[in-house]
Amino acid sequence: MRKKIIAGNWKMHKTYKEGIALVEDCIKLAEKEKIKEVEIIFCTPFIHLRKISKLTDNIKHINTGAQNCHWEEQGAFTGEISCSMIKSCGAAYVILGHSERRQYFNETHEQLTKKVTAALKHDLTPIFCCGEPLEIREANTHIELIGKQIRESLFHLDKEMITKVVIAYEPVWAIGTGKTATTEQAQEMHAFIRKTLAHHYDFETAESISILYGGSCKPSNAKELFSQPDVDGGLIGGAALQVEDFIALANSF
């Protein structure tokens, strides 16, 4: 059975104290709501990772993740962080290939291939992002782009390793805009991603991989989105910064 996941991507938000307080309040509310069957992941700025990993250490269904990594073990890469550093903080996940990393930092398929490999080597679960900007969606070439993103950055993995990856589909035109893909659009793209995986690997492998929706997901639309057969949860942006909203999303399955 595929894992149900709510992953909060804080992006560049929250001071150290603010972030710790947010997680402490989320844990309290999740316990009050008795949320056990959904994996909750806090993908925080690097400054929070060690402390939040300690806070969640003894809670089986709550984990931490980083928002990026470098593919090298160490070296003269000012401002970067390695997978071994992330792992040493107690984190279990790392977001890779987010649209903002692709857009603002020019991340390439080749770089992401190396990052995915490095993360898996250090027993970090990649949350691999794929998605299309508005002009690609309007040109009706989004299917081709998503297929290319997955093939070029993930298909070097064998069957065993691909099952250790979580995929997040993010319609870039719906991130931070208030727009949301319709339920039908989300399901169509998730089903396409799963079909692409099944074609390259096999049906059973594709069925074991969690695919998250990452485009302006909020409590008001989550139940409908998460009820779709190929949508296994969400990679959450803005709503992850609000305690009640984030836990309401985890309670939406």
C-alpha cells in the first residue's frame, strides 16, 4: 500500500525560534487529532534540521527533510550542503528539482540525476519535483515535458532504487498564484506519471511509488484532490506555515 504523505516546504521562511515553535504546535495538534496513518514531513531551512529532527525523533510518522543538497561529498562549494551533512542532522528526506530551484538556480537534468544518486547513497528519500510552467501548459506540451523530466533525472535508477523515491507533481502555474489545477487535471498528470513509471519499470513498481500534488493545495480542496486514485498526498507551500491548515491537510485523507 502506498504511503500517504503531507510534506511541508517552508521555502525561505521562519527564523530559528519561529520554526521550532511551529513544529511544536503542529506536533501537539497532530497528537490531539490522533493522526497516525499519514506521514508528516517538515522540509525546513537548514538551520532548523537538527533541532526539529530531535523533536520528531520518537514519533514514527513525523519526519524532517531538507530543501536541497549538493551531489559532492565535500569540497570548495561555498554555501552548499552535502547529503552526509543533512543526514547527520537526523533528516530523512530532501526535496530535489523544485521549480524554484530550476528557475532561479538553473538546475539541470544532469545535476538532478547526480543529486538523486547522492541522496539515495546516504539513505535520504528524494522528493523529486516535476512540473510545467504556464506557457508549456498553454502550448499543450506539458505531457512531453513531464515525461522528459522524469526520464532524464530518474531512469538511471534500477527497480529497487526508484521505489525509494517520492515524486511531486507541481503545476508551476499554480504555485503561489492562488490558482489550483482542477481535480481532473491533477489526476490526469499523476496517472501519466505512474503510467510512465510502469512502462519503464513495471506495474507493481509504479503502484508502490507515492506521487504528491504540489500546487496551492489547501484544506478547502484537499479532500477532493486526495480522493483521486493516483494522488497520494501533497507537497505543501503556504499552508505548511500555518499550524491549523497544515494539520487539517494531514487530516484530509
